[in-house]
Amino acid sequence: MMDANPTPHNNHAAANSNAGVAIAQSTPAVETHGLNYYFGQGDLRKQVLFDLNLTFPRGQIAIITGPSGSGKTTFLSLIGALRTIHDGSLKVMGRELVGMNNAQLVEVRRGIGFIFQAHNLFESLTAVQNVEMAVELLGGFGSKRAQAIAMLEQLGLGHRVTYKPNSLSGGQKQRVAIARALVNQPQLILADEPTAALDKESGRDVVTLMQTLAKEQSCTILMVTHDNRILDVADRIINLVDGRLESDTSMRDFVTAHDPKTLDPRMFML
Amino acid sequence: MKTPLAWLNLLHEKTRLLVAIAGVAFAVLLIFMNLGFLGALSLTATQIYSQMNAEIFLRSPQTLEISTTKSFPRERLYQIAGVEGVQQTMPVYVGYQQWRNPETRFSRAMFVYGINPRDPVFTLPELQAPEAIAALQRPNTVFIDRLSRPEFGPQTTGIETESDRRRVEIGGQFTLGGGFASDGTLIVSDQNFLRLFAPRPLNRIDLGLVKLQPGADVEAVKATVRQLLPADVTVLTQEEIIGRDRDFWIGTTSTGFIFSMGVAVSFIVGTVIVYQILYTDISDHLPEYATLKAMGYRSRYLFKIVLQEAVILAVMGYVPGLILSLGLYELTTNATSGGLPMGMTVGRVVFVLLLTVSMCALSGLISVRKVVTADPAEVFS
């Protein structure tokens, strides 16, 4: 996984190239070494992440699971440069986040696509305006409308661009949120329960779309989810329990391990 | 072009926007009305002196304003009548009398000026006509201000009534306006003043008017006059005496305090209304604002959005507030029959606009803290 190729990576080249080429990128998308994280201060200080050593190569779709309180969402927010970190090492797209100040963290965030459980769209803006808010971050004022419409069309919302969130269904709203996350062609997408608010079918659609777009743009997706119906899109499944890495399996191993035929009979000896 | 998020956010909640505009307009209206009263106050203080035909005024140092005078010897006027540049000196007597409404027979305090009818004390042309002078010189004859309150009764020439138990006859009218000091005004000859206010002697006067020859240097004459006269009189130019009276009304009476307080309270009311609106807007959109932060927008951007909303509210509320105020100014001027001349000035229009913008900006600054400190990590929940 850890390729020693010294060629510096280039975001734009990766964004514009096809999937096959981009996977050859050398730097891992996310890399952690001995990452610890604490909530609170003084006597109330509580450690929520313990010594995480993980590497996510580019183009990988990883699902992070775990019981509630296991620290998986915290882990995702650390990767998303949403919190300042003091302990260990966390590199996102080759940049060390530990010790960064707020302004630097904001810079890192601009290269990441976020998808949340709630769509968090502005009710006062139309679908296309919501997507444009993301384009404006990188300054594309001239082309923002075209970019946003193209992205919405890719997600099958070409006929809904001027609708406000109020007149969109739950699945459509989540797709607008995904368009907002993907429109700048980020190299890394962080998704927190993107299907939780959706029914089975729209949830499936949303995830398949993410998968297709990720492959096309060769970006890395880290997704926190409890939704077993969508586990099959992942290349890798990471299980966190109480802030510690419990298991880290490829998709094939995961399926085998959970196949009833191969279950260890000893499990039932109680 | 950037997405006009502030504008669209405000426009999205139409009812809330209307309430906000109404609130700001109300605050603007209150500020305008209070400033209007304050302005009218200083204008009426100005008005009486600017209609007096003199450049230099003498009064007792103990005099507070035109209706609260302390008398001083008439000799002071004779002492300076020969000063280089002085054309004429004129005594003025003032006092209050109970004027009885000839119809309802209710009495009410009327402000009275006593002048020598031959002196051109007021610039009003209706007092300079020979028949007016003749009428003023008749015993027990008074001229009445058309701007006196209607409670004083009819003002037709020839009507007889009582002023402090003395029978008087209305001999004519003039237009002066009494302002805050008086609801009605009379002008009488010094001889009639002596009759009405007996036993007041005519050799003690309340106000001394010094009319200068055309082209005379006001400051130089004032300095000479000051040098010649003892300390029992104050020597003031027209501008100074207007300033003194204005300062008295605005600075040292409850009237001035009430209206200044009114402006301050209106400002606070407006600030609170706008704060409520902005705070609700921010609370409603907190997840969205936090998402913007997560996407990589800086706090500065959100700060600007809130301030823009504040300024938009300020301008949208200011315009109807200004229009309503103009209407109410007109109404007030009419209701007081011109006694309280509420006039809009360019300076006030600009001042209140700035005040409104700063009022809204202040609310913006108070409410913006919430969005600036919004933790982007909280959107992952």
C-alpha cells in the first residue's frame, strides 16, 4: 500500500485524468500514525481515539463501521480537518494536519468533499445555487453555473436545477448535497451516514452514484455508516470499537467471514 | 457574481422580513419624531430672535430664556445709544397674563410682549403699518398671534375679553409662533403693558435690543458696549442669544432630556428588533452555516453575510420610516397650527440613515458571535 515513488502528486492532473491513471498516484490519500484524540480538558479529559495506524490509498472506497460512541465520526471529522489535532500524525493528501492552525485547516477543507446525514442545503437557494456555493470557494465565478448544472445532470437532476430544497424529495436533496460535495472534483470525499435519512431505494441510488463518480474521478471515499445494505460498494471495511481499531478487512474477507456457511461452529457453543 | 446569500436568506422568509422591516421602520419613525421635536424646539427658540430687528441683545445675567427673564435698568440702553455704529436701542418687556377665552370664559396663561409701537422691534410688516401702530397705541388694545392655540378663542379684531381682570380689545393680528414657552402670544404697547402688569415700572426692562447702522461691525460694537456697561447686563449677538436659549431648552429642561432619551430608547428598540430577527435567522440556518465552514468558508465570510443582512434590513426599514415621518411632521405642524414647526433637514435625513445602519450593524455584531463560533465539526452528528 505504501508506495515509495517520490513523484509529487498533482491534484488537477488527477482530477482531469481517467481512473486508471489516477490510481497510479503515489501519496496515499489519508495516512495516520499513532493518532490519539482527546475530548475535554484537565480532569474531564477523555481519550476517544487510541493509536490509530491506517493508510488509505487513492481511489479506495472505505467504510468505517462500529457501535455508537466508537469514535468513528470523530475520526472522520479529524480527517476532514474540522478539529485541531495535537497527538500523532495525520496526513491528508500528503499534508500533515497535526499542528496546523485554523486558517491552514480551512485550506485543507477546500480540497475535501463533505456529505452529511442531513443534507444541510440552504432553503433559500435553488439546487443549482446551493451547488454554486461550493464552486465559488475556488473562485470559478464565470463558469460556476455551467459546472453546477453539469454536476446536477450527472446526478440525474437536470430537470430540477431551479427547484428549491422544499420542492425536492429526500433522495433528490441528498443528491444535490452530493453534487455540492463533488462539483469541485475533490480527491477525498468524507460521508457521514449519507443514506440514513433515505429509503432503501434512494439510499442505494445515492451510494451507486457516489461509487460511479468516485471511480470516474478516481477519488477516495471514506464513509461512516450503519447501513448494511450498502456495504458491498466498499473496497475495505474498518471496524472501530471504543476508539481502537477492531478489524480492517478487504471486502472479500468480510463477506467470507460473515457467510453463515463458514461460521465457526464454536460460536454457538455456549 | 457571488450568490447573494444574505439577500436570498432574508427574502426566503417573507413574513419575517416584513416584520423586520416594520420593526426597523418603527424605530426610524420614533427617532425621526424625537429629533423632529428637538429640532422644532431649537427652531422656536431661534424663531423669536430672528424675527427681532436687532443685531445685539442685552439681558440680565440671571435671565434663562425669553420667558424666564430678570429685569435690568432701562438706563443701560441710554448709556450705549451714542456708541459709534448704533442706530437705535429698543426696550422690550415680557410677562404672562391670564387670558380669558371670550367664548368659553376659561382663562389660560398668555405670553405678552410690551414694546414701544413706534420702535421696529419685530420685522413683521403687519406691525409696521401706520394703522397698526395707531391701533397698538389705543388704551387697552392688544394684538394677538394667529398661531396661538385655538383654546384662547376667536381672534377677530374688535372682540373684547379680560386679561387679568382688565377689559382689553383685540386690535389686530400678527404671525409669530410661541414655541415651547407659550401657547399663545400677545403684543401690546409699553403703556398698555404698564396697565396690564401694574405695578411694574417701565424703567426696568427685560430685553434690550440694539439695532446697528448698516455695515457696522457687530463684534466691534459689541466689545464697546460690553466695555461701557456694568456687569448687571449680558451683551449677546443674535447668534449667541439663540444659542443660549437653545442650550437652555435642550440641555437644562426635561423637554430636551425627554426627546434625547426618546432617540436613545428608539435606537435600543430598533437594535433589539433587528437582533431578534438576525438571531432567529442564524439559529435556523446554523447547520447550513456550519456546513459552509466545513466546506472551507472562513468565519469572515459568514460575518459578512450577517452584516449584509443587517444593512439590507436597515435600508429597507429606513425608507418607509422616512416617508411615514414626513407625513407625521406635516401632521404635527398642522396640529399645533404651525407652533411646532417640524421640518425635515438634509442633515437629519443623513444622520438618521447612519444611525439606522449603525443600529442594525450593532445588532449584527451581537448576533454574529453565534455563527462565527459555530463548530464545523458539529455537522457530523
